[in-house]
Amino acid sequence: MNRKSCLVLVLTTAVAGLGGWVLGQSTDKSTNWVSPSGTRLRMLVDKGILGGAEAEVGEITFAANADSGEHAHSSTEIFYVLEGELGHIVNGKSQLLKPGMVGYVRPPDRVRHKVGPGGARALVIWVPGGESDRITSGGWKRQP
């Protein structure tokens, strides 16, 4: 079994173990956010849907030429790239993630996300949850 298949199996098992499946997007429109630079975050599974903070899943669309700057998370962060190319720099080591590729970072690692003029879209998973609240508290605006 390859690394990608292992990740899908682990995520499927983890979500199933949380007590059920959620199909489609949240019906709570307050779970859509946009950053000052234009990056968008649409929460698919959060504490409101899950009923707890064990995990969060979102779809993040990085604006063209976005650069997150170096930062750290208090949760493990996993990206699965859907479109575009995502520069994923962890502790100074750079990787270019393309569609179908997975990147991750664990506390206390330092990470930086950079994209080119085409932007990028990815599935983002945080375990445990709570990262979306921390991230969006930095000037992000709720969107309908």
C-alpha cells in the first residue's frame, strides 16, 4: 500500500470512528472565511458539525501569489492538493506539492505556504481541531 492510500485509509477510519459521515458542505454559512490577502477557507467538518474538537476538515483556496509567512500550529496539519501548486516549506525544507500530493506539519515544526500566480486549492485537515478558530481570528472575515 502506498503512502497516499495509507493516508486515505487512516482518515476514513478516523472520521468513521468519530461517529458518522457528513456529506456535502456545512449548512452553517458562517463557516466560510476570507483572509485579508484573499485566501478562502470553507469549513466542511468543524466542532459545530462534529459536536467536538477532535478534528477539522476544510477546503482552502490560496489566492494567487499568497505567502503565509513562517508560522507554527498547535495541531497536526495535513494538506491534500486538489488544484494548482503549493509550496510547502517545513523547518526550512521546501517541497512543491502538486494535485494528488500530500504534505503535513506537526507541532512544533515551523511551516510556510507559498503559491504562484495560479493559486492553489487543497483539502486541509487539523487534528485535533481548533486551528480554524485560531487562524481566522487574525483578520479573516466571515462570508456568506
